[in-house]
Amino acid sequence: MTKSALQIARAAYQPKLPKALKGAVKAVAGAATQSVADQEAIQKLFPNTYGMPLIKFEATDEVANFPAMNVGVILSGGQAPGGHNVISGIFDGIKNLNKDSKLYGFILGPGGLVDHNYMELTADIIDEYRNTGGFDIIGSGRTKLEKEDQFEKGLEILKQLDIKALVIIGGDDSNTNACVLAEYYAAKKCGVQVIGCPKTIDGDLKNEMIETSFGFDTACKVYSEVIGNIQRDCNSARKYWHFIKLMGRSASHIALECALQVQPNVCIVSEEVEANDMSLDDVVTSIAQVVANRAAQGNNFGTVLIPEGLIEFIPAMKRLIAELNDFLAANAEEFSQIKKSHQRDYIIRKLSPENAAIYASLPEGVARQLTLDRDPHGNVQVSLIETEKLLSEMVATKLAAWKEEGKFVGKFASQHHFFGYEGRCAAPSNYDADYCYSLGYTAASLIANGKTGYMSSVRNTTAPADQWIAGGVPITMMMNMERRHGEMKPVIQKALVKLDGAPFKAFAAQRDQWAITTDYVYPGPIQYFGPTEVCDQPTKTLQLEQAK
């Protein structure tokens, strides 16, 4: 394939490893405290993989002869920078244990396991993909491994290829599936280990043992570069307010990290909106007030960062969407008979007074999206709502009213952006290249030590890579019971932005200043070569959380 200059240069990069993983290792067990409220339910569902100890790897002089082992790997869910380095780490890890070990990749995600679609990943293939972005080495998919017939179909090909361990690289749902699969194979004594690796650019798969999910560092740096470019344009033309929506439906980690990097005039944090029981009008008013304050100084420009999932965090909007879902599910046939021009009035008449008032206040395009665009379960596809346009239109309306009252003396014109896919397949930052390679190598060590139902864990990552701590955490330790599609199911709890955490506090301490002054930072592109202070820095979120 034709290679870019960056690919050619990155091919020579040697990812760093924790010192404990260099050479022979031994697993040291530590206490695992179950941190969920649903311990009995989790233990009942996972009797064979519940209550296992935490694992930490330490270097040893002991010489161990590991038999050759075949290992499978799956990329699951959305792409994240560094996935290829996880696979490279697994490959190098199992080859270091025994040069005759083999690695098989299942094509297009978990569906490849069920459909027996696979390829052997040889050294030549692996070397083509080291330090590159994307998941294109074997592709990814969103098939959920939940049913017994899927487990059995997967077991058929695992036995056929003599695969003794399977590594599933994914987010919270994918690692939940990995845990379910590990339990099933352990209960049936199939002799197949299952290990998970923490992936998601959203940054919402983390806890005491998982400092960050891979890809978050790179994606935030990619978004921050582009936001910085926009802010420089914004500060040059001085005539537009840029409303920028960022990925992160379930949590605001990306928006918060980007805010810490670029210092926008406004950044909405969904978790704060929910905690303060803010209405949509409250959010709009807060933005409009910043616009008005800057206009009073002659600055009719600025930037607003918006998390993708904001709408679902506004309590009143959440109630509106819930009532809409229930009403349209029960009255789908009647609604389909209403002329499009009359649908808005029809909905307003049928809703409760509180929700009818909110619905009536929405721009027509957004109101239509709430009633027409449904997912296969009949629910609103919130991610399709153009929140950035919704907010700018409502801000414009409010400012127009304020102008008539003499409360707003400036001009308001807006531009809209949504940054999502742009960050998912970027060439990984040095941090993600090292972190992902270490996660893969750690997964190989967990396999070598006979572990199953564990997630690969690499900690202390604000220190130089040589000092990182490698080990494993039982996936059951991260689970709780949640209602999904009407049933209580075990899931890994999503990590939301902590309003009492250091990253949010650092943002909150500065945002009033950023709102009124133009303190933009322009991070520029990711740096791969040069001083470590420039090239190897983790996210500001991680640095603040680790107080380093």
C-alpha cells in the first residue's frame, strides 16, 4: 500500500513498555474490593469469575518455558486510535513467550467469531500496522456476544484453530460481553481464556484500576487542534460565534478535556446541567449572557463547546423525550395519519402541559427530529439531533428579544461544527502508542498466567513509561445491575465527569475569566518527534486526576 510520510516515519517508532513487562514476569495477587451495590446479583451471574484478585506484574529472574499457544483477537465497537498497537503488543507478547505461538484476528468484530471469518496475523502484516490509526487491520463491528448459540458457534472455530485465549478490545459494553463469554467458557470448562482491553475515545471507561481508555488522548488532541484553528479564525474575523459539538453521548470527558486545552468562552458540561436541574432555557440563557457580556466590550465573536449527549442530561428534556417515546409507541398508527403540517400541533395537544410547553419552544427542525427519527426500539435518536444548531437558534431568539429590551447591544452570527469521526482513526499520539502497546503486552502476560475474565490494566501513566504498573482487574469488579430494554442486566458502569474531581474544578476556576476575555490557546497538531515534554504528555484530565 502507498504510505504517507508520517506512516514511514512512525514505522521506526519503538513503543515503550513498563519495566515489569521486560523479560520474564510473575503475577502478584492483590485484594479486589467489589465496588458495586449489586454484589449478590453479580456473584450469582458470574460464580466462576467473581471475586478474583487484582493482578500486578513484577519482573523475575525465573526462567519459564511456555508452550506455544494460539490466541484470537477481536476489535469491537467504534474505532479508537491505538488499536493496532494493542494487537502489536499481543503479538509481540505471545511471541516473546514462545516464537511458535500464533495470533488470529476475527474479521469485522465479534460477528467474525460467530461467522468463522478470520485471518492469521503474521509478522509481515503486523509490521504494516504498527503505530498507525484505525482498526482496518481486521475491521471492527458491533455484534453483541450475548446468546448461548453465539458462544457455541464461536467455540467451534476456537477449537478448530486450537485457540486457547481470546482478547476482546472494546468499550464498556464489549468488555461486559467479554466477561459474560469468559464466565460461559469457564463454567463449561472449555479451556478458553477471555481477556478484555479498555477502549473508547469517550473516556467513560475508567476507574481506580483503569486510569483511562485508550484513544481518548489522541482524539482530544485532534479535536483540540481543529478547535484551536477555529478559534484563531474566530479571533481573526471577529464576527462569528462558533458552536462546536463534540463526541461523548454518555459523558462530557471530551468536551471538558478540550476546554482545558483550548480555553473557549463557553463549555457546557452535561453532568453539571443535570446536577443543577437546569432547563434548556437555563442553558440557552447562560450562553446568551456570555454573548451579551462580550458584545458590551465590542467582541461579537466566541466559541461554545457542546457535548454530544447534552439533551439527554437536561432533566426536562429527558422527561419530554420519555413521554414522546411512550406516546408515539402507543399511537404510532394514528400519528402516521396526521398531515406533516399538522403534526407539531397534534403533538402539543397530546402532551402534558409542562412537556407541551417545552416542545412548543423548540425550533421546528428539532421538534420534527424528536417525533420522526426513531431507532429500531422506537426511541428518539438523540445523537442525530443537531444540538449545536438548536442552541445557536435559541440563543439568537433570546438575544433578539433582549435587543428590543435594550439588554443586548451587539451583533450575533453563528457557525456550526460537529467533530466526531475525525478523531477516531488518527495516528496515535506517543502516549496512546505506548499505552496501547503496553495494554496488549499485558494481555499476553495475563494469558500466560492462566487468567480469564480480566481486563488488561496499565497504571501510573503520568510517569515515564518505564515506571508504569502493569496488571489486570477482574471485569466483574466494575459491574453493576442496570435496566436495559426492560430487563436488569449486568453492565460496566460508565464513568461520568465528577463535579468534585480535579479536572472539573480546574475548569470551573477559570471559565468565568475565559467567558469575558479572549484567552484562546492554539495547541496545533500532535507532535510525534522532539523533546518528551512536547511529545509524550498525557491529557490534562489525567494529569489533574493524578495530581502531577
